[in-house]
Amino acid sequence: MTENSALLSPAAYAEAVTTAVAASAAYYGDGTTPLGDDEYDGLLRAIATYEQAHPDEVLAQSPTGKVAGGAVQGDVPHSVPMLSLDNVFDADELTEWAAGLERRLGHPVSGWCVEPKLDGLAVAARYRGGRLVQILTRGDGLAGEDITHAADAVLGLPPVLTEPIDVELRGEVLLTTAQFEEANRIRLAHDATPFAHPRSGAAGTLRAKDRPYRIELTFFAYSAIGLDDLGHVALLEKLAALGANTAAATDVAPMRCETLEEVQERIDVIAGMRADLPFGIDGVVVKADTAEDQRQAGNGSRAPRWAVARKLAAEHKVTRLLAVEWNVGRTGIIAPRAVLEPVVIDGVTVTYATLHNPSDITRRGLMIGDQVFVYRAGDVIPRVEAPLVDQRTGAESPIVFPEACPRCGDAIDTSEQRWRCVRGRSCQAVASVIYAAGRDQLDIEGLGGTRAVQLVEAGLVKDVADLFTLTREQLLGLERMGETSAANLLAAIETARGAALSRVFCALGVRGTGRTMSRRIAAHFGSMAAIRAADADTLAGVDGIGTEKARVIAAELVELAPLLDKLQAQQVGTQVTEPQKPATEATDATEATDMTDGEAPAGGPLAGQAVVVTGSMTGPLAVLSRNEMNELIERAGGKASSSVSKRTTLVVAGEKAGSKRTKAEELGIRILDPEEFAVLVAGLLPTT
């Protein structure tokens, strides 16, 4: 965009200014801008480049050099202008900015502070004698809007400080991920349209009055008026001591860096942790730390000269909903999938996204042809969040829901939010068999997609239990099935008959469970009979299963009763038991049952360890799938996890470990390479 922006014609420049001002008004108003962050930033850079080349043609309404792009105003004057931040977009631009700052100072910067750029709304909170008296939005930087009415819903913004001082706290108000989900749950319960994304939700909530419900938000303080002689790190410590919430308590706490190289390393760490944070960030802020450097650098009309935002690639984008596909999963669930006009989000071209379920489509009011917000964080499957209703042209059309199962044509059970074919798993027998035979389930070698289709279409197999009734004669009747292939497949099936309970349970494809949860359930109950006897309350006692998921699993087990009876008759998963946690500390049988496999067996080499595996394994571990690695960890007494946190005690980092290794290094967590880990668990490695 930058390279071509000098080619803007006068007419294109004028159109770009109009588009940018409209986008700014929407963004700083209710957050529903039709432009994604990347597109908006690119548009501003194109405008700035044109204006640099044609200074006599700058339009009065141009957003350059203005707080909030000049799109918003306020009616309550700020005590001190409330500025925005200038942006840089890569390491080279950051280096160039830092060099310019040091030229202005005439000496090297005396230390930097690096902190997350929170994706919310900037506010100023005024205290008199330590008591909160007023909250303002940033507005145009000179005056803001009074939103004091929202004070009681903002967590982290204390009504009374720990000291009776006059001060103005400045910071960001946002919806955390959990608050955003709860906010939409509340809004849907009141027949209100769900928020498009956390930022628009925060904007709408702060300005709303007289709602029949309450939505909580969170405040993060990052500066103050009245504590001017403190360096930035010291200021943040003071704000926390006064009782205000700051980012210091998060995994991306502000950090002082002595060199620009350390600054860049910290930026990389924060960027790598972005997908796992419980709140949204759209960049990293770099500030000169000392009060003296800040005073010498001064401020511009729009932004301080001593701070800059290193922007990160946007996770939200706007694109068009072209169609909706209805796919049937292996359990018979009929899932809608959005077909999108291709859009690049964080370096990945997104063409499809999840739509959750039909009820969700209805609540969100989606239509074919809508411009929609699409969200993608890290490796998470992209999802459609909301339509831009104001952008509708009248050419949009309703989404047509299926009246019969898209795969088999049978009826649809619409009694729950997630629609399902009335034939359940039978509708997708092939998919169910392929899944059950997979490497991480029963590991039946030779039973791939083509063979599964043959078995189902020949009427030999209707579910996984039927695999164990197959005979040599039946297999030889299949096309391209010789004596050797038949013998090998029967041998693999016979081996699977004695598979571990966790693998047999996982092969069932119970909704609400997966490989890890299947291991926890197997370790908790010890036998298939005990699992089948468990009710929802008992299942809820398993680590990671809450009340809602327990009800789903209990209902699934009832539905699976005929299949489980067939497996029992074939002696699959019934003669194999897995030991529960010994009740050494339990006072009664109930207490022992409540223990989970998350607690390490005594004496294991990983006893008490929380272990994360990342990257490609090498050496003796190269032959293991990720699921087999997790099983190995749990056999060794540890607890396998998929994300690095303060609770993690060990990370096994293979080739191209990426952000998880970086986060582990930042948190000081022990890191082993695959070969070192193999030595640690040598006695438990499978023999070849």
C-alpha cells in the first residue's frame, strides 16, 4: 500500500479521506467500522504519503495529525490533552523511530518500557481526595464524553484509591474474552443483537444508559496526570499501589528494556502470546521510560514523541458472506459453514469460517451478501462474528436452513441448538468408522477411507463394533482384497480388541470429549462398566468436565448403549481396565473417586509436572504422534497440556517450537529437547 500510495490521483485522495473519516467515526463510535485495522492503517499511510507530496492540496477534513482521525468530539474539556499514538509496522520502522527520538534528545534513550497495546477504549478517570468523581472518553483529545454513569460496571477502576489524592488515571476499558462471551449471552437473553467483537461491545456498553441488564468491563491503567515525576515503570507500580488494575498482573506485564534489541525481543514474546491472552491486543507500545526523556522529547499535536505503537497484524477483518454450506459430522451433527470472499487475516487466507449453529445464525441476523466481521486468533478456526447491518444495500438474501439431512435426506432433530440428523452416527457410518480406526483411537492399520467405504456399502459394517465380527470370507469378497491384505486387516482388528480403555472410549466419538478427555475419563473410572454407570453429577467430577458438558456426555452414553452392548459382546474395551489414582490420602471411597489423572502417580519420573509439547519431535520421539506423547507424559505421572502458562513446569521443545518455547523462556520454565526428554522417560518409551 505504501509503495503505491504516491500514485493516488487527486480524486482518489479525496475519496480516501472521505472513507477514512467515515471509518474513524464508526470505529471510535460503536466499533463497527467496515474496514479492518490493516486496511484502515494502509489507507491512512496512503493519505499521508499523498499529502507529503502535495502539501498545498491537504483537505481540511483529512484525518492525519488528528486524535481519533478527527472523527469524534467531546463536550467535557480534558485537563491535559489526551493524545493518540503514532504507529510503526515492522522492526525497521521501529529502529528508524527510535533513532529519530535519540536525535531529538541528543543522547541515547535512558531505558525503554514495553507493554501490550490493549484493544479497547481510552478513558480518563478523575479522582478528588482519592474518590472517583468523573470518567471521560478520549473524544477528540481536547474534550471527551462523560460516561461516569458506567463506573459501577468497570472492574479494576476503584471508587476509592488507597491514598486521598487528586489524580487523573488514564487507561483502557475493554471486554475480556470471558466478559465478551458473557455479554453476548446476556444480550441474547434480552433479545438484543450480539456484539460484533469485544471492542464494539466495550464502546456500546460504556455509552449505554438505562439498560435492563448489566455488563461488566475491565479497566487497565497505563498513565496518570498528577504523578508527573515518575518514570513509566515506576508510575505503573504506583498506579497498582493506588488500587488500579494494570497489565502488571498479566502474562504480558510491562517490562523495562535497556536496549532496542531487548525491546524487539520483548515485542516478539508478546506477539507470540497474543492468541493465548484473555483479552485482545492490537500491538505493543514502546515508551521512553524516564520522566526526563519524556519531558525533553515533548508531544506533537496528535501523539507524544517519546512513545510509539508497534502494530501487529489484525485478527479481525471484514469480508463478504457468499454462501452457507451445511455439513454433517460423524455424530450426525449438521453444522453450518460460512463461505467467504477470501480475506487475509494474520498472513493466512481465510475462505471458510464456522457459524456455530442455526440458532446462532438467527440471533445474529446474518444474511447472504452481508459484510461480516471474521475473527481468527492463532491456530483457532476462523469464525463469523456479526454482520455490518449499516452496510446493507438491499441486495442481501436470507440464509436458507435445510429441511432434511443434507447427507441422507432423513429428518432433522431441531430440539437443541445444534441440529442433528435423526439417524445420528448411522448417517455418517463411514466417517465414524474411519475416526474409530485412526492412529490415536484403535489404530487399525489398513483400514483407511477407501476400505471403510467398501465395508459400509457392502453392508458388512454399520458401526465400529461390526469391525470385530468380520470374517476372512467376508473380506475376500471385497474388490482388491487379497489373502495377505485380509489377514493383515483381521490381525490389526484383533490387536485393537485389546486396546487401552482410553482409546476404546475415544473411538466412540462421544460429543464433548476428545483424546485428552478420554484419557482423563478412563483414568478416573477405571473400566467401561464404571463409565456407563456414571450419571451427570459423577461425570462432572472429572477434571475439565463441567456441569453442562457432563450432561451432554451422560446423554451420549445413553444413546450409545446399543453400540456399547455390541462392543461388550465382542469383548472390546471391557476386559481392559485402567488403574485409578490410589486412595492413599482419601478418607473414603467417594473421595478417591473424585481424584483425577491430573494428579501424578507417586514415583513417576514426571510426578507433579505439568508438561507442554511443542514443535516437531526428533530422535526416539519422532515416531510418536502428539496424542502418543501426551499418553507417555501421563504414564510417567505428569499432566499434559496444550498451552504454556505459569502452571507449566516443563516444556519439551522440538524443531520449530515457536511461540510456546518463547513464552516458556520468558516465564523461566524448564525446557528440554526431545532427546533429553527421551532419556528422562526412557523406561516408558514403546519398544520398536
